[in-house]
Amino acid sequence: MAYDALLEELADYTLKAEVQSPLAYETARYALADALACAFLALKAPEARKLLGPLVPGGEFPQGARVPGTPYRLDPVTAAFNLGLLVRWLDYNDTWLAAEWGHPSDNLGAVLMVADWVSQRRLARGEAPLALRELLVALIKAYEIQGVLALENSLNRVGFDHVLWVKVASTAASGLLLGLDREALLSALSNAFLDAGPLRAYRHYPNTGSRKSWAAGDAAARGVQLALLAQRGEMGYPKALSAPRWGFEEVITRRPLTLAQPLGSYVMENILFKISFPAEFHGQTAVEAALTLHPQVRDRLQEVARIRIQTQEPAVRIISKKGPLTNPADRDHCLEYMVAAALVYGELTEEHYEEPIALDPRLEALRAVTEVEELSPYTEAYYDPERRAIPNAVQVFFKDGSATERVEVFYPIGHPRRRAEGIPLLKEKVREALRAYFPRARAEALYHLLLEEEGFEERPLDRFVEAFWGF
């Protein structure tokens, strides 16, 4: 029986497509550096660290995948969970906005940990390890699969979480690195869709919680597991998508799945980096606007009568929140809170989502007088494939009838249209993250390796991971 056409297209792209775009490889190197920087920043968070390591004591082994920044050597499934959790924990990694928004670097947990495990097994057999170029190819393809699936296939509108597309992409990329043949990869991909995905409940009131910070690691790990099962010969399900009544399309999306465009390297070339602050991406430009207004507002906080945020429809739907915010996961997905923090402090870091800063009464006072409205031209610009804008405008009104200027920002600093402006800041983000975790000399050596070393793509992958392993 033939597989559903979309499954075959995903498998053939993964196994056969040649990535030839220099821009894709250049951006993939930045994406790798940025995602690792996010992981090292997350290693400072006790709530993240407590989830690391083997799931049960004694679960490490000599040729295990090495989790960067930790002493752990783990099976590739658990290692993918560990690294995926760290990359995603602070909501500071890159972003893709479409009908289903998500974070393609969530796949790095699977891609890097499988690549390290495969390389060590090759070395044990006297064979050459993978090269970093092979890692970048797998990463580009994972980004492309997740991102193009997301363009027209919304999961959030039917209550499911975007990490399902991470699972599918991680399954494909893991299968590529494991050397699966076409039949085995089709089996793995069909099982990824049969898994469906978790509900979005943990991202929204009254259930918002820290699961949203490890959900992507969980999806990446499951992708690795499904690829490994297929490597052992586990069967596939050719009509996993289209089966009447029981298939993915009828149960989950309630419409046929489509690929909005041919698979290539579009997503990597156009990825959105979070550079200036950790904040849900639909609100990035609102925070940027609020930071511009901070000097006009900081000495008049008691005089604020109202704050107006004009935004796109997705921001209204997912990050505009009234009522109590009970934890950091709630706050970093609240548009009103992020803007208030930027107006009060003139900056926004992960510490602003934690107590005691989160208990500052000025934040709730500003949040209480904030109104959020959709502007249809902003929504149109958001969905326009030629622009992919993330517009927000912020204005503050005072009790005496005066007001600040209205500050509008269409494209955040990490947008492709602001690459020349953003890349130097991205490099500084990486350098500061390394310095915050490693001794200075080692941090500088790692920065050179990530962003300056010539011949990067030919470097043996096992040596690359070794440089970041341990502490």
C-alpha cells in the first residue's frame, strides 16, 4: 500500500534533497550558536537543572550522547530531552511565525545528540565521525519541515500544541542522521503523526506552567525514539493521515494537510532570532516600542492613566491576558506584563519574570490600565508571506491629558529585514551567554569555534561536542 503523498514528500525531501544555499548554511551556523547560547543561559535556572540527567539513577553510559554544558552522557533519547529542554527553557530561542507558530531550534536537541551518538559509534568501529556540515544539513531540513508544515496547518486553532511539528521534524532529521532507508523513514514519520500531540492547556490560564519549557524537548526526544524504532524494523502506517474517521486529518486538523510551498531551505534563510530579550515573539516589537518610551515614562509611573497596545490578531489570541499571573511561564507569555516591565525597568531579562521583581506593585498597576486592540493592517502584514511582519504600537496616556508619542515597530531586531543590524547583536548574545557559564578563556575559545573558526563545516562533530561538554 502506498503511503500518503505528504509522508512520501517529507521522506524524499529528507533523504534526497541537496542543500545548496550558502545563505542557509551561514544562517544555520548562527542558529546553532544562538540555540547553544540559550541552553547555557538556561543552565543557571535551578528549575531547569533539576530535570537534567538520566531519568533514573545509573542511566548514563560510556558512549552516550554528551549534553553540552553538563557532565552527562546519556542515551540519545534522554539526551535529546535534556538539550531540547535547555534550548527552550527561557523562551529565548529562534522563532517561526505562521498559521502555527513555533521554534525550529527546538529540533537541535534531537539533531545534535543523535549526531554525537552516531559519531561516537562510528569511531568505536574505526570509521570517521560525522562532520559539522552533515549536522547543518540535518538542522536546515528539520527547520524546513517544521516551518513549511506550520505555514498553513494550524494546530492551536484545534487545541493542540505546536510541538507536534517539532516531533515530525525531529523524527525526519534523526532518521537522516541514523541512515534510515526510505521505507524505515516513512514508518517513523507515520508513527510521529499517529502520536498526535499534547494539548495547549499548559500554555494558557488556568494551567500555565513549566511544561511549556520542556514540551519541545519531549517532542524532540520522541522523534529520536521513533526513528530508532524504525531502525529496528518497526512497521509503518501508510494512511496515518488520510484514513477515514481515524486518520490524523479527520481527527486533528479536520482538513487535509498541505505544504504551502516546495521544501527547500526557505525557513532557515528567513528564521526570526530573539536577540534583545526573552519574550514571546508576537510581543517582541511591543517590548521594543516600550523600551523606546521608557525615558518618557519612568519618572511619571504614578501619573499613567492608560496604556494602549495595538497589535496583530495572534498576539491578542495567545498573549493578551487579564487576571492573575502565577509563575514565570505565565508572565513571559503576557503581552501586558512584558510591556509594563519594559516601561518600568528599561530592560527585559529572564529575571523580570521571577520573584521578587514580579511582585513589584507598579507592574500590576500598569497592567491593570493596559488595553490591547487588534489592527487589521497589522494582522494582514503578519500573514503576508512577502513581509511576515510582527507589528506592534505602544502609546502611554497620562492623567493630565498628555501622552507620549505613539511608537510603532513592524519588524523586530531578529527579523530577516534587519539582519545587518541584528547579527552583531546576536554575536554579542552568544558571547555573553558563554561568559556567564564558562571561565572567560574557555568562553572565548568556544565563541571563536562557533562563530569565527575557518573550516567550520569540515570539523569532526564529536570534537565539536566535546569542546562544550562538562564544566
